[in-house]
Amino acid sequence: MPVSVRIPTPLRKLTNDEELVTVEAKTIGDAIAELQTKYPGIQERLVDENGEVRRFVNIYLNEEDIRFLDNKNTEIKDGDEVSIIPAIAGG
Amino acid sequence: MSKKQGFMKALKCRECGTEYPLEATHVCEFDFGPLEVAYDYDTIKDSMTKEAIGSRPQNMWRYRELLPVAGEPTVGTKVGYTPLIKADRLAKRLGIRELYIKNDAVNYPTLSFKDRVVSVALSRSVELGFGVVACASTGNLANSVAANAASAGLKSYVLIPHDLEQGKVINSLVYKANVIGIKGHYDDVNKLCAEIAGKFGWAFVNVNMRPYYAEGSKSMGFEIAEQLGWKAPQHTVIPMASGSLLTKVHKSYQELAKIGLIDESEVHIHGAQATGCNPIAAAEKAGLDFFKPVKPNTIAKSLAIGTPADGFYALRVMKETGGHAEDVSDDEIREGIRLLAECEGIFAETAGGVTVGVAKKLIESGKIPADDSAVLCITGNGLKTIDAVDGHVGATREIKPSLREFEALLEAEKKVTA
């Protein structure tokens, strides 16, 4: 199903400066794979060699950190919004 | 690469070392790692001698070579050089040979250590041409941004959790800052700020200005070392919210050794959190090098960051220095506040109660040996969080203006204490 994904500034060179993109996906993991299909190179920036979300990347589904949900297996519904946000901020 | 500015060479990714120009940007494009200011230490070594520092006014800018502004600072020029108190009475109560309090509860102008980071961030914002400054805050930072922006004629937006202590809200509103309460925890505020920083051309002190901002915390460590007679303390106990202060105090001791102002010595850096928000302390105690985010629930609202940006690095510093982390309950926090007040006459905010409570635990468990010397970093003023101790510090006894009643009161007191 279509979900919108908010792309942070450091990755917008890969999305032709698009801030909000749409992908078809059932889980967060799917969404990352779909992003890779549409914007080659983006996956390695988000996940490490073991497939885990990188230390300094936070991913949110509708305002909630996916680490409080089911991480990459978190299911996505139609109309949900995914945000990718650099972890280094604040304090 | 941009050219050198002052004593700064570039911004550099802490993870991969990629260099960036000295602009308002905080994250590496390749691995999302934090950008840090790289300095020209050779030039600094020649300029920043003990004699030179000693001839300068007593504020944090006496260490200006190691603070990231290109020219002379323009905002917060009187911040810092807070007292370092030898706390003999508290030392006795906690059971340690020697104890000092670094008292940023009386930092100028807004009574918290945040004036240090804000004076750097706003001075640099002015250098980079910004007219609007902003922040995500648990309260103290909002107060400091609001006040320092007002004095510099800058417009400010401060974003805070909607349920902060009244003292902290009013302490931002009075400066005519735009105060926005976000319905959520600090982590929600921070996420929103990370999304909007850069979008409106504002200097977000702890987002796009973070590489400069965070360096301001080093001044607390520089002062401690100078006030101890140019040496680093054996133990430093530091409250952790994002973990940034802890990493920067450690860096300050390293830098002073690097430029030859102090000898290399063994320093142990310890971190303090509230049990109701202890992602870093829990990870340290479990021996992990990564933390699990938490949903905060503590009276220490200034430390209530469930997803600490520098948690990873704070864990690394504690591990490398043989330091430890601990956490304390709300009751232990109040006890810590009372202990510091009763022994030393210093009224700290809840974060100070956390630091004292954690120091007590670390000394009791022998993680800080009783024969050693320690410095506790007190970062904010108790007058801002009176809600947290109201009803826990006794009450006024009221009498008529009559000698008879006063004598009766003292008589009754004698019976109670007898």
C-alpha cells in the first residue's frame, strides 16, 4: 500500500531533492527496500552490513520510534507516514 | 573545504572523518555521524598559555582559543567561571576524603550550565548571519536561548514539552521569546526540531548549530581544572540527559593535556541519571555499548531524554576512563537536593539531586573509592524546579507576633528534639 516517507536533508541528493516520497510497502523493512529500488544507494545509508538500522538513524512511523514498535518488521497501513531522522540532535 | 576561521579548521565527522565547511550543519551526509569542530592545536598551544589565560577576565571566554567562534564572542560574554566549592560537610556525609561542587546553579545569566553552550551557539549564529535562533529544550536551554537572544536583539523560538515546571516556562516567556509547548515528551520535541531545522533558515542551537553549541560545555571542565590549580580531578560525576556534557567535560581534560596546560593523569568520568529515564545508565550497568530508548517518567525533567543523542559516546567515555553510571529514584533525587542544601547551602534543581544521589551510591559501592577526590557538576538552580520539592522540605510554622508564642514554640521544639 502507498505510504509517504519523509527524507532528511543528508539524503535528499539521492531523491532529487524530494522531501516527501511515496513507496508501496507492508513493513518498514519493505519500505527501505522499495526506497532502494527507486533511489539506488539509499539503503546502505540507512542500514548496516547486517541489515540493522544504523546507529545514527532514527526511523519513526506516525511519530513513534520504531524501536518501541517492531523495528524493521513494524507493519505499515495505508496512509501512514514514515520519517527518517538523523539521531544526532538535541540535548 | 572552507578556509580556516580563527582557531577552527573545519567540521569533521566523528565516525568517518569526512570534512565539511564551518557552516550551520551537524550531520555527516554519508553515515549520519555527528560533526565536530576540528582545531589547529599547534597555534592554540602558542596562544593559550597559563599566563595569557590568567590575564583575562574571569568568564568562560578566557579559554576562547578552544571555543568555536571565528572572531571575538558577541553574545554571553560574561558567562561562566562559576564557583568551585570545597564541600567538606557533604564529603563527610557521603563518606569521601575530598569533594568539590562545581556550582553552575549560579551561572550567569539564567542559572544553569546551558548559558555556556548558548553563548557559543549564539555568537557563532551571529557570525554566520542568522537573525532567528531556536532550540528544542527541557527548560534550561529554553531559558538561556530566550535570555541571551533578547540581550543580543535576536528573535527566538523555543520548543519545549507542554508539561514543564512553571518556573521554567515563565523564565522563557518573560524575555518575549516565542514559546511553543509540544504535546509530548522531549524526544517528540526533538524529532520535530530535527525535521524543521534548516527549513526556515533559523539557527537551531542544538540541531544545525550543534557542533558549535556542544563545545561550549567544555568550558565547565576547563574551569574545574584551572580552579583545582591546573589539574584534572580523579573523579567527575556528571548528570546525563543527551550525554553531551559528559563527553565534552572529558574532552576538555584531554585538550588541556594536549596543549600542555595540565599533566596527563588518570581521570574517571561517571554519569548520573534518574531511574525514571535511565537509558544510558541501564546500558552501562549491563555492560552494553548501545542503549535502548525509554519513555521518561521522572521529576528530573531536565534530564528526561529517552533517546539520548550522545548516549553511545557517553558510554564509550565511561568505559575508557573506568567510570560508572548509576541512577536514582524520585525520592533519592529529593534527598540529594536536601543533602546539598543542608550541607553546603546550595539549592540545586532536580538534576543536581540526581548527581548527588548517584555520587552517594557510587561512593557507597566503592566505585568511587573513599580515599579519592571527586568533583560533582551541579548544572541548574533549585528555584526553577520548586514544584518537585514542594511538600518535601518541611513547612513554615506560623505564630502571632507575640513573645509568649515564640517561647512556646521553642519549648515545644525542645521536647521534640529531646
